Amino acid sequence: MRKKIKNKDMNIVGQEYKSNQTKTAIKVAVAQGDGIGPEIMDATLKILKAAGANIEPEFIELGEQVYLSGNTAGIHQESWDIINRNKVILKAPITTPQGKGYKSLNVTLRKSLGLFANVRPVSALHPYIQTNFPSMDVVIVRENEEDLYAGIEHQQTQDVVQCLKLITRPGCEKIVRYAFEYAVAYGRKKVTCMVKDNIMKLTDGLFHQVFDEISVEYPGIETETQIIDIGAARLAASPERYDVIVTSNLYGDIVSDIVAEIAGSVGMAGSANIGTNVAMFEAIHGSAPDIGGLNISNPSGLINASIMMLAHLEELEVADNIKNAWLSTIEQGYHTADIYQEGISRKKVSTSEFAEMVISNLGSKPEKLPLSQLSKGAGKINIPAYLRKEKIQVLVGTDIFVNWNGSDPKEIGDKLSSINSFNMKLKMITNRGVKVYPDGMPETYCTDHWRCRFVASNSEVKSGSPVYKPVDYEQVIALLSKLHSEGVEVIKTENLYEFDGQRGFSLGQGE
Amino acid sequence: MRKKIKNKDMNIVGQEYKSNQTKTAIKVAVAQGDGIGPEIMDATLKILKAAGANIEPEFIELGEQVYLSGNTAGIHQESWDIINRNKVILKAPITTPQGKGYKSLNVTLRKSLGLFANVRPVSALHPYIQTNFPSMDVVIVRENEEDLYAGIEHQQTQDVVQCLKLITRPGCEKIVRYAFEYAVAYGRKKVTCMVKDNIMKLTDGLFHQVFDEISVEYPGIETETQIIDIGAARLAASPERYDVIVTSNLYGDIVSDIVAEIAGSVGMAGSANIGTNVAMFEAIHGSAPDIGGLNISNPSGLINASIMMLAHLEELEVADNIKNAWLSTIEQGYHTADIYQEGISRKKVSTSEFAEMVISNLGSKPEKLPLSQLSKGAGKINIPAYLRKEKIQVLVGTDIFVNWNGSDPKEIGDKLSSINSFNMKLKMITNRGVKVYPDGMPETYCTDHWRCRFVASNSEVKSGSPVYKPVDYEQVIALLSKLHSEGVEVIKTENLYEFDGQRGFSLGQGE
């Protein structure tokens, strides 16, 4: 039997912890997690205590045991209460039980608490951790709430399933602002934006536009924008050329994992999930249940998360002290089994021995690895509340998506063209985004999912510069009713709007 | 003035080419492209001719000059005719002029011709091309027609812009089948599928499911599935562990660029765009107009594309002969300026000198780099026509998206709950996918974009295992009409369907 560290013991640590603070401690919700979670949290809390961090843990239970008690979200209401009271969470990795119906706790926490920014700093620790890129030092600032990860999916026909990618102006403004504020606060020089706006001109175009708008407020920070495929490739081949990267949720997910992997170990990095009111700090690795309780795991990821937490709480000198002690320990060669290398490491240490070495190094500075100097940064990060600037929104048509299992676009096109319902007319039909009516190409493969664009009958849309005319939503409803009565199976609709006279919808490929 | 190679000269090459064929030559549409295009095409065609490839070029004009003549698609109708007659295209890179309104020719060709598969083999040429991964030899098989690249985007409110990710069963079946057939035809051992189906359970779930279905037909091929973020990271850190990778359009775009970049040069690789009837072969690099006409560019990317074309045409022995001559030339150190390295290269050669060296090496075999043995593969790739298996599709509700600039979900929720229109009732409201009514979390940030799920009044949806009841589309139309009359601004709708009794839509986060 493996010896598991009990929550009871951890609470004693917490109480001891509380007892020798002098000024009023900042309460932090602490989740000890599953697998290796309790032992790396114990190690981390001992280091925080020894360094005199002005925090007081308040333990919450979440993860495996809560799931198995029948709570499909993996978190009790009392934990929510503690989180909402304390506003800061330090979280060890948790285990989600096998089986269906258990919801991702991380997704629930991020979305329910509005944790809009995922921040992951990754730097090389060469030669103590082998990497091809000894000078890499990158921070990924990833949007955390929207994009395809809103998870809104619909199967619409026999052939076609859809997921909505939602990009919002407040979402873009918050994450881009955070990236620049982070750069200033932590003495970074450059922010790189990664998007795919050559293809997704409206969604990724919005992200890019907001990046350009906000960047002008930070003249001291160098900026660049890259297409995500090229950006991810260059990041993989030469990460040294990047500093802070800001990007949307899916792209950020990919590039975050790339930087962690090419730095040589996923066991070292911490990450922050930052919201307007609440922030959560965790290691980037999982709970490794196979080695949980053996006291051989590497607490570095959670230690680095706790350092990010201290920086967030503006306890910058303590943060630097712990970081420099940790860097010194790595340099001295006291390494846990996962990073132990014959010839480079001095001694293979246990989880608790590693923590003791870090504690004994408090006050030391690394000799080769770069010194942590968070306390020389510019201070607090400030994200102003979103102010919506209203544009005039005018309905000018609708895209009606039809389920039809024929194959000749001319057949459905001619049929829909003959319908002139309440002054709306068919402009075009696309299949998977490619125009197939009128004047499609014979080689275009057609699924059973037809997007039929209807606009006002008096629109002038034949020229290269179409002029759309306003439509009333009652006309759209009447058209839907007419189509239904004609046996056309409508599966979805997307209204077409102009905003301050600018077209708010993409053209079909070939339109 | 730079000396540009004229199309006239190229036609002479083409005619000479034709003249010394014995058996009936396969006609190929050849686009000489812009910038370095004509000179690398000239080099490539000379090599094909010298190797006795049984093809006859028929030249087509597309790209810069066609755009500038006022054709916004960059391609004339006669070129379409030649392409549709010949079914095979060898294409040099083109230049799209600066300025708005010019459509991407590559996107147009791919989509209009149904080129569903983008195939990019990348292997290391170490030490002639420096790379951290001397044994990498990966083929990316990327879906080329659908996904977010359908480009269907709508701005729906002041805050929110949307792009549709469309994943189709025929699209998945074709690309996955192609990957396995490719593996068999070219003697590959393993196919890795990359998806994000832990988040996108329906769309990426479909891709994964089709991969599992088709893989059982290829028991001789090893298979694995990875989450795209982890897969991209591992690919960047250890590409040697991959063989064939199959994935959807956006992910494929990213991982294709990663492998090309970490192999050390984007100047070396060719790619194929494969359709059911038409196939196009090209270099992966651009037209480099700054060095166009100087006879210093590297024709290797296009040479490799032409080798892929010969393999596609089942001219496997000629393909092997050219590939081995090209590998020998690289080994011997005859390198163009872009890959010339002091101490490793023997001589810096021009574009045409490089082609002459490859020609003089016909019949030679590389001594260190792996021998090309395409002619030992299993032969032709066969993609059967898609057969739709109909499931029973039943409408059980609708998601109605509302533009509302309030902030309290209870206000809109209570209002919509009070509407019981034609036996439909509100089930829940989400904002960016997170449930905010009933029983939302106070910290959830809300945009002006509210997804309101309506189901049949007699549905039993309060329990963990909801039972949905059928709805008639007339009820949906009546509900839209009712909402409109109550001043609710509907921006889009997504119907909810069951397929053979299985739910065809995702739940809200927190639902």
C-alpha cells in the first residue's frame, strides 16, 4: 500500500502556517488535489511558510473524491463559497474518474469564475533540463473563455456537424490588454499576436484589430503579428525570438503545449488563470496517480505557480526570494527523479528533500541561470471594465441553411430563386462555403448542407460592390414559413447585418 | 534589369519535351507561376524530360498577370478548361498583387476542384540541411476543404463575431481513407490522428470516430490518436516518432508548417493537393519575387512536387530515379545559395546548374540519405464514393440566439420563461457556452449574445438523463414570431435534432 498524505495532516500545516504571520495574512483557497497533488502542495506550502509569504491557506476539497461522491462537477458548494470569498486559488492537479458524465473541473472553474487569461511562462533551464533552445524565455497569454471552446455544437444533417467559434470584442480587449500590462509589469520587451485572419477575416480579424488598437497605448513595447501556422512553426524552431505571445483559446492551447515540451520538461512550469475578480494558480502537469504518495514527484510546477500567485498578490520580494532559491537548487543539482541526469545532477532527492533544499537556499541567488527580479517590475496589472461602443446595426438579409439530399445545385437554386417571399430574394447558395449557385464549378463536392443567402429584393448585389437594403425580421419569419410550406427543411439561420454601414458577414468562396 | 524567362521559351521546352516521347504521353496542366516560378519550373521540366517521364506539359497562365488584367480570381476560363481536361496540375508559386479584392488562387483551386487532401512529406536531409531531428520522416495528410476554412463568418451583435466550423462525414471519410491508402501505397507503418475531441465532442468526435471505423480495415497499419495540443507539442519536440499524420484543416495547417520549419528549410518540400478527379502538385514555398529571374533559386520544392506527381500517375520508377538523383546531388554538395553551408557544401550552384547536376546523377543512388523506393509500394490509391447511411432525424427543439445588451441573466431568463408559445418552453440560457440561467454563477461575464434553448413543453429535461419530445418546425416559426412581437431581437437559430434517438447537440457548460 502506498502511504497517502491525509488532508488532516495538511490542515495542521495550514494552521501552523497561520500562527506565525504578523501582519494580516491574505487568505488563499488551497486545493490539495489528487495523485501527487497532496505531496507537492505540502512541499510548496512549507516553502511559502519558510519564506514568510503573507498568506493563509484555507483548504477546499475538489476533484476525484468529490466526483465519486456523486457530484458530477467535482466541486461542492462550500468550496465555491470559499473561492468567492478569498478570490485566490492555489490548486494542485486533480484526477477526473474514468466514465462518462464527469465534467471537466478546470473548464468549469475557468468559465464560471470568468478566468479570462491563461498565463504560462516557460524558460529554459539548460543544461539542468536538456533543451535545443538554452536561451528560450517565453510567456504565452492565452484567451481562456471563448473561441471554439465555448463548446456549442450541433449535428444538423446526416453529413454535417458544426461547432461555433465565438470571438468577442470584450474577450479580445481583456486578453490583449492583459498581455501588454503583463509585459510592462514584468519587464518584457515584445508582444507577438498570433491569428489566422487571412482566412478568418471577421473573427481573427477582430482579435488582430483589437491588438493594433491597444498596442498604440504601449509605445515602449515592441509588437508583431503572425499567422498562427507560421507563428507556431517558428516558435517550435526558434523560441528564443519570442517574448510574450498573445492569442486566442485554441491557438493558445497548442502553442502553450509546444513551448512546455520543447523546453524539455512539462514538470517545471506553473500557470495562472486570471479573472477580473478571481485568480487561480496551478502546475501545468497532471496528477500522475501512479506515483501519488510515493514522495518522489517534482513539486517545481506548483512552486512556480505559487511564485506567480505571490507576484499577483504583489508580494514581489518573497516571490523573487523563492524563485532564486529554487533556481539555486536546480543549479546545485538536487533533482527529483523525473529530471535526474547522470553526470549533471548531484543527488536524486525526494519531493520533501527538494523542498528542504529550496528552503535552505532562501536568500541565495543562482550563479548561472537568470536571476528573478520580479520586484523590479512596474507593479500592478490593471484591466479596465469593458465599454461597449454602439454601432448602428441594420438587418440586411439572412443565411438560411437547408438540409437537402440532392446533388445538383441548380435544382435547389432554381427552386429557391422562384420564391419571392415578402420582398426577399435568393442571392446565392454555398456548400461548405464554396458558391455552387449561380455559376458553380462542376467539380465542387456537395454535402447535404446548403447555405442559402436571401437579401432584400431591391438590393443591388450583382456588381462587385453590392448595396444591401434593410430587411425587417418579419420578412425573415415570413420567408421561413413560406419555405416550410414548400417542403424546404430549414436547419438553421444566420442573420446578415451591417454595422455603421459596413458588411458584417463574409462572402462565399467564388461569390 | 533582371532577365525574366519568357513563356515563349517555356513553350519551346514543352514542345521539345513532347517530341521525344514514344508511348502516349499523359497531358499535364503546367503553371509557370511568378517570381522564381518560371526558372524553377524550367529546371524541373528539364529533369522530367531527361528522366523520360511520360508526360506532356500543356501550359496555363495564372497568377499575377491574370490578376492585374482585371480577373479577381487570377485564372482565365481557358485555364479551367485545360485543368478539367487534363486532371493533373504542376504549379509553380504565384504572386498575388497587393490590394484588396484579389481572391486567393490556391483556395479557389482547392475548393472549386474538390482537392480534399493536402499531402506534405517532410524528411530530414541532415547534415546537408541542419536540423535537430536527423531521422525525421513525416507525412502530413491534411483535410483541405472544410473546417473553419469554409470561411462562413457573421458579426451578430455589437460584441460578438462568429465563424462556423463545419466537419462532415464525407470529408472525414475521404481524408482518413486517403491517409491509410497512402500509408499502404508508400510503405508507411503508422497513422496518427490528431483531434481535440475532449472539447469538441461532436465535430472532432466525428473525425475521431471515422478514424476508428476506417482503421480496422487496415490491420497492417499501426494507429494512434492524440489531442492536437499534445500532438503538435510532441511533433515539435520529437518528430521522429511520427510517420503519417491525418488531421483536419486548421490543425493540419499548423502541423504542416511545424514539420517543414523544424526540418531546417522550407525550400525543399513539395506538396500534393488531391481530389477525386483532379490533383495539383506544388512547392510549399512562395514565389520570392525579390530574387525572381536571377537563376539563383532552389528548384528542390518543385522537383519534389513533380516526383509526387509521377507517383500519383503511377510512374513510380521514373519517380524513384529522379528522387535518387536529387538525393545524390544534395549529398554531393551541389547546393543553391539558400542551403549553401561553408564546410559542408562543395559548390554553390545556380538554379540551372543544380538541374544539370540532377540530370547527370540520373541512375545514381544516394550513399547516406535513405534511398527512394516508391516503386516497391502497393500501388494505386483508391477512394470509394461516399455512401450516406441515413439515420432517423427528429427535431426536438431549437437554440435561439438573442441580441440583448442587459447584464442580468435572470431578467432575460424570467421573461423568456414566461413565454409558453405553441408548446415550447425555455430550457436554459448560456452566454459564450456557459449556462447563466437558471442557476448561473455570479462571476460569469456576459456579452450581448444569449443562446436560449427551447424544447417541447412535454420534454422531461430536469433530470440528468433528459427525454426530449418531437417538435414541428411550425412551432419554431411560431415561437420566433412570438419572440419578435415581444421585442426580443433574434439574431440566429440552430435547430436541435436527435439522430436515431441520440442527442445531436452539446450541453451547455454547467447544464
